[in-house]
Amino acid sequence: MLTLVSHGKTNKQIGAVLYLSPATIHSHLKKVFRKLDANDRAHAVAQAFRAGMLQ
């Protein structure tokens, strides 16, 4: 999911790829943000990159 976020995809676009609703994507991203201690999408991508979760 974070890979798609890093490519600038919207919740709707991510949902279409993963066959989930945009609301479900939003919910999952909120949990990811909390776990990464991130405030927004860009911060989450940066934190994931630093943690080695993205290349």
C-alpha cells in the first residue's frame, strides 16, 4: 500500500488496485501512519523509506 502511496496514487486508485473501498484504504493508512509516527502521506513514505520498507 505504501508503495502505491509513494507513486502518488489516491485512496480511490489504491482501492481499485487492491479491490478495497477508498474508506478501507483510508482506515488502513491511518493505522500505518500511527505505526510509523507519521503525520501525512509524504511523512509516512519518508519514514518507511528510512526504515528500509521501501526502496
